[in-house]
Amino acid sequence: MKTSSSRRVARIALAGTALLGSVQAGAYTLYESDDTLLNFDFEAAVGVFNSQKAYNQVLIEEDASPTWQEGYAKYGLSAAQSLDGAGSVYGAFNLLSSATRGDGDAGGFSTGKEEDTQVEDAYIGWTSGDLVPWLGEDGIDLSFGSQSFTIGDGFLINGDSLNFGEGFQPLADAGIAPNGLSRGGAYWLAARKAFDKTAILRLGGETGFHFDGFWLESDNKAQAEMELAGANLEYRSEAYGTVGVTYLEGLDVDDESAEFLGYQHRDGQKTVAVRANGSLGVENLFLSGEYVDQDNGDDYLGDGDDHAWYGEAGWTFADMPWSPKLSYRFSSFSGGFDPLFFGFNRGYGTWFQGEVAANYAGPFNSDTDVHHVGLTLAPSDTVELGALFFQFDNAGDGFLDGNEFDLYAQWVVNEHLVISPLVGFYSADNSAAEGGTQLGDDDTNIYSQVIAIVSF
């Protein structure tokens, strides 16, 4: 079996959850020959969560201090077959079972009564092998079907990973919200990440010029079942980093859910982004930034001309004990900016900024300025410790201003298991009675979670 095809199947088998970056590829080889590879894919995660405060995103009692549990398992087959000098075909078929128990999450998006099993991955693709030498090995990669897709570090697209539960169902029963917003639980774990239908063309390799042309269709009512197409062009350098430009255009939405969520503008929406990240050839330096201009139409929150951007700088003190890495990032999102399919990509804080704020309290990468300071330590090859601070300014016209401080650890127990505990302290400037979202008062919320991830 060609090495490149094996790598392709291994990459596809990994989940979108960033914590899985510490775990080896989620596949067990059932059969392998010079031309054929067949894997059994398995990945599972469980989490236990507690929040001393609740947030009025959906329907929840003022005195709630929810404790809940989430879990999912993804399982199935992936394969690759060499075509005797004509490249390789590959594909996968995976099911995903998910559930939430307990009180439901702190934002009320889930109730603790969710469970479901659905097809997650169902795709087929072809890679060119050595057919086009000037594009490199597997320089053409064409795939179709149900699969995840990411651009850059997930600032705009990181799979279709918004997983509402049954929190909106009472509104649906009353005819206020559409039916079908629930995806079966595991809201924080973001169990389901695949777009329902895709056509993706990738040209180029891991270095040099790389192009993605794509069509994506979501079946997620929480995303108004958006259909979009776009193009992404990057130049990748191992020594210096990556620069890229992306164009996205919204093609269609589900009218009922779009009206309920305020996403009518996604039909015809135009988004242009430019970004860069890397070290500029300086050891221990990390720089990253992105600017997004978004046309949401003249009837959307003013003139519909929205934008977002961020700049980040980090330095690793490699010669000090535990190799501390210190970083600062400022991000800004205009009042009508639509963050689209952003997600958890290169670690805590990207792009869920603050475990409480980003998941339950808001803001959700719109109408806010965020200052972020991060510190990570590596006391061993298998343990990472982190501290994250977020300050939210002008958030929700000031009503969602606040601060959050999170402490976490990631322990790679072995090549198949990662355990990550986290405790967060979120201070809202305003309670729900004062125009914010925190129910009861504006006292500091102490939040905790423990996540365990298993993968072959």
C-alpha cells in the first residue's frame, strides 16, 4: 500500500476535536497489502460538567446550578485502494452515537434527555499519486460525501460542529421554533462535525501553493441548513509559515430555521478572508492573524458590511524548565458579524474563547472585542498545563462584558487515551436582570469539567 494513501486514511480517521491531536490516529488496521488498506475506526469521548450558574440562552430556571454528562462514540470502516499507477481511491463509512444526561448544559441548549445514532462519515475520494509530478505526490485530491472540512485554524470553518440538544423543543411544540434543532446531545463535545454533503477539490501538497475548491451543504438546522461554496488559496512554507486567502458565498438556507435564528442573510452572503501564521523563520516565535470582510446584505443590522480580525503573538521559552509558552491575542468582531462554522481547532481558546463565555454565556464571536493572554507549561512529554485569561469588551453593546480565567491540564495517559480537567472562573459585568445572560446575579461563576478521549 502506498504510504501517502495510508496517511490519507489516518488523517480522515482523526476527529475534529483538538484534544485528539495528542492521540494517535483513530484507526485499527484490519487488512493491509501493497495495494489495499482497510481500517476499523473508533473514537469515543465522555465528559462530566458542572456550572454554579446558568444562562438564559433558551429555557432554564433561575436557581439552576446544572451538572451534566456527555458522551459519544464514532465507529466504522475506512479504506484505501491503489489503482496501479492511476492514483488511489479512499473512503469511509462511520456511525456516531451520542447522548447527554443529567441537568443539561448551563445555557439550556440541552436537557439531559438526548440520545441518537446517525451516519457521520460517508464519503469517497480519489488522489492522483504520481500522475501529476509538478503538483507533488497526491497533488490532486477529489472527494464527495458526508465529511468534515476545515480552513486555516477554524476561524470561519471547522466542520459542522454545532450540536444543540432538546432545549428548544418546548418552543418548537409551541410553534415558535422549528422542529429538528437537536442533533442528539453532546453539546460541548461537538460530537457531530461532518457536513451532510460535500464536493472538495484539493490541489498541491503540504508545502508550496495549495488550493481548495469546495461546495458544502449542512443538514444542521442550528446552522439554518446553510449551503455554501468557496475557494481557498494558500502558500505553505515549513520554515516561515502559511499565508492564505479565502472566498465564501452563501447559496441557500432553510427558510424556517433561518427566520427563527436570524440567518436569512446567509443566502447570498459573501465573505473574504486573508490570514497568515507561522514563525517567520524565528525559532520559538509564533505569529498568527486573520482579517475577514463580510457582506451580509443591506437589510441586515444596518448596512450589512461586517468584519472581524485578530492578531496573535507567542513565544516559547524553550531553555527554561517546563518550556513555558506565553501568548497574547486581540480579536474584534463587528455587531453583525456572522462567525459561520468556527470551531475548536488548535487548542483551548481557538475559537471558543472562554469555556463559559463561548459555550453558554456569550458573546459567541460576534459584537465584541476580546483580549486573551495564554500560558502553557510542559512538565513532561505527556502533560501540558495551561492558564487562559479573556476580557470581553463592548460585548453585546456592553451587556455581555466580563472576564474569564481558565486553568486546565492535558494528560496523555497512553497513545489511546487523553484526560483533560479544567476549572473556569467567569465574572459577568451584568446579570440577566441587568441585560446580560447570567441568571440570578452577577457573582463569579465557578465552572468545572473533565474530558476523557479514547481513540485507536
